[in-house]
Amino acid sequence: MILGIGTDIANIERIASTLERFGDRFRNRVFTEVEQAKAERRKDTVGTYAKRWAAKEACSKALGTGLRMGISWKDMSVTNLRSGQPQMAVTGWAAERLATMTPEGHSAVIHVTLSDDHPWAQAFVVIEALPTA
């Protein structure tokens, strides 16, 4: 069963200007060390940050809260499988919220997809509950 869906679109140029203006202060507030390392290794560093920004916004919407109620940017983290497929992990208050959303006898799976076409980056998140057998 679907527990939540969320989508977001981010302007890559806006993220670029935010990075120029606030630098590490912005990076360290919003992105985990793993996310920062991934972005800094990529040719399209800013686009990588923008897609992860959009993914965090989309995940917060799928959790039904938006970025309020105690969810921190770093409570949501995007990594990639060896295949390149993105995956979303939640910790802290986001993980607590996910646990309260998940019906007894089920486990939650967060699906995330990312896309960009300059100047836009987009993310879509679906939270699914699967029965545990």
C-alpha cells in the first residue's frame, strides 16, 4: 500500500547562487558528508546538490510533514546503489515519523527517482508499506 507520495522541482541556478553565497554553511546544514562527497566528485556538482535538495523536499512531503515538525534536512539522505539507482534513507525524526505511518505487520520502503534538465532538477518519492511475512 502507498503511505505517501511527494515531488519537488528545484532551480539549479538558484542552488548555485545559494552555494556561492553561503558555501560550506549551506552544504553542512542541508547535506550529509556522504552526499557532499558524492556531489564534489561529480562533473555537475551543482546539479547533484539540486537533485538531492529536491529529493529531501519530496521525501518530507511524502512523510506528510513538509520541512516542519522537527524534520532536519540531514534526517533524509540520498545515496546510490552500485547500479547508480538512488535510494533514500531516513534517520532521526524522519525515521520516527515513518515508523508511525507504517501499519503493524508491514515494513516501509522509500522509492526515489531523480532527474534534471538544466536549469531544473526534479525528484519524486513514493513511500510503500509491504507486508512482513
